Amino acid sequence: MKSEYILTGGKVVDPFRGIDKIMDIGVKDGKIISPSQIPDADKIDVSGKIVAPGFIDMHVHLRQPGNTAAETIATGTMAAAAGGFTAVVAMPNTSPAADTPGTIEYIKRHTARDGVVKVYPCGCMTKGIAGEEMAGIGSLKSAGVVAVSDDGRCIQRHQLMKHIVQYAKSFELPILDHCEEDGLKDKGVMHEGVWSTLLGMQGIPSASEELMVARDIIMARAIDWKIHLQHISCRESVERVRTARKRGIKITAEVTPHHLSLTDERIKKFDTNFKMNPPLRSEDDRRALLEGLADGTITVIATDHAPHTATAKLVEFDYAPFGIIGLETALPVCLTELYHGKILSISDFVAKFTKGPAEILGFSMNGLADGETADITVIDTEAEFTVDADKLRSKARNTPFKGKTFKGKAAATIVDGKIVFNEL
């Protein structure tokens, strides 16, 4: 492939500029350019496909440094490319944790060497993600982080959280928070409800999440800074976010494909690939998440891609780690549930993976406008996709969607003008 080419016949859906029409897109030297400027370029037929700005997954666990038996930057970014993502935000709960400039530099160097898509490091809010002492947020900003988070854990000390939000504001870093009150969660392993009672398993109540969602809304209002709520899962959280956003509070929220498509009933077979945190909740909660997406309360869909080895998951449900992979199944699941399910228009669907994350992270983007970096996701909304865990690019196999067939998938992923995944 030459360094210049034209994507022809596709339907360009660009929420940054409000475009939803069939048009050609030119690419030259890694930038978007008018096709009229490169008349002799190679032509790639994308008729019947959606051509969108590059999708961003702002909640991904690449495990490196540390647990490279489960995932690496190389395999994780290959999975991201196959899933249609041109960029991911790497969570900091690595080993060592991403709480120093040295660890951030390690991630950046390995990304430059092995990465297939762009990796934006996220730094820790507290040292060692221990929730006890604030990390060096200023030095992390200088090292290149795009946000701070203690993902996987929630800071329980409100005074500490207040100081962190204040410091993050001074460095213009958004907070990405996993909302969970430890006392109520206790040793729970699934949603507290009918099915936890029937199965005799300790539950995690929705109130555990709702309490910290309310805390973060108060912090965002009092400090007037951006707090983004990761993977909200229950109706009460959606309602609180909806009210806060109507008041102009700088609060945003994301939802995962698995919380949009699965419920706690799936736990009845004790398959550990259905164990995640926050847990799968009730059908009423699932419907509330769909409503929140449809009315704009929830502006981001993120995977919370959390790879684990087969050995780690091959234990009793109580002892298995929380988390599933999601980079390669996100588009098929969400296209089926949201686009074909008539919850979202294609423009709104694309916005949840592009404009929503970009606004939170403070990225200056203008979609597929001439002169912009050629990060492009091409989607086939009609192609069938059956999840074959053994053929996934991720190093891990812990998906609850094994053998399931969905409608829609990524057809091509372009990063800096380079086609890094192609099934056109």
C-alpha cells in the first residue's frame, strides 16, 4: 500500500462535525486530505461500510509491566486494532503500579516498540493504588499521562479524594473513578438480588456503587472539575448522573458492553467468565443503562478489557478474579444491542466511542476534517461475527461471549494512515 489512498463509497459518520453522508476520504502521509488533491492514489472500496473517526477505548488493562502471562502491550494493542480501536487508555494497576514517571516511560517505550495502536497512559491517584497517600500527580502529568485513576479500587477516604481532585484540576487531568464503597461490597462476588439469594452467594449491593457515585458528584460540584465514573452498572447511578448533568456539574459516565447485554441470571451456571466488578446486575439495571445511553446521560462506551490467564479463572466462582476481555467483542455486541436494537442511531453510536472519550480526555480533535491525523475506523454493520475465543488476538480467553454470533464488526482500523487491521 502506498502512503496515499482514497476510501471510496463509504458512509462517513463524523460526530465531531455532524456529518452523516456518503463521501470519499483521502489519506496522504498519515493525514486526512481532500481526494481531489491525490487523483492518482490507490482506491479502497468501502461501499456499504461506515467510515468513522478512530474509536477510543478509555478503559483498558494491558497488564504490562507485570502480568505479561495474561496480556502485553503487543497483544493488547493487536486486539484493540482487531476491535476497531485506534487508541486505548491504559489503566495504571500494573506491577509496579503506574505511579511514577519511570513506569510511564516504560509504557511509552514499549508502546513505541510493540504497539499497534496508540496507547495513552493513565497514572495512579495514590501511591501503589493503596488509597493512602497521593501520588505525584504533577510529575505524572509531565511524564505524559492523560488522566489519573486508581481503577480497580476506590479511594475510601473522602478528604484524600478531595485533595486529589484539587491537584488534578490544577494540572488539568480528568479523574477516572471506580465507584465502590468497600464496607458494603465486603466479600461479595455477584450482584445482590434474587439470583444471589437463589444461588447462595454473597452479593454486592447497588448501594455500594451509588454511595461513591454520589460522593464523586459532590466532589465534582464543590471543586468544579471533571470526574468520570467508570463502568456504572445500576439504575440509581444513572439517575444520579442524569440529575447532576442537568445541573451542569462536570460529571460523566461510561458503560461497558457486558453490562449492556448481560444480567446476573447468567451466573446460575457458575461460569467465572461472567464474574466482573462491578457485577452483572438485574434486567431493570440493564434497561436503565440503555435509557442512559439513549438520552445522553452516559456519553462513553468503554470495554474495561481485563485479561486473565485460563488458570486464574479455572477455579471456584468465589475465588476467581474479577474481569473479562472485551476489545474484540465490543463493536459486535454493541452494534447488535444498540444499533440493530434501535437504541442509538449510527451517529450517536459512533459518538460514544469517539467524541465522548475525546471531550473527557481533553483531546483536540476535529474528526475526519482535512489536515487531521488519519485515525479511522471502518465498520461493517451487517457482517456476522461469531466469537471464537481461540482466534482472538488477545493473549487471554476470558470472554462470556464464546460461541455467540452478533451482527456487525470492525472491517478496518487505520492509525496514522497505516492500515493495522484489514478485513475489507
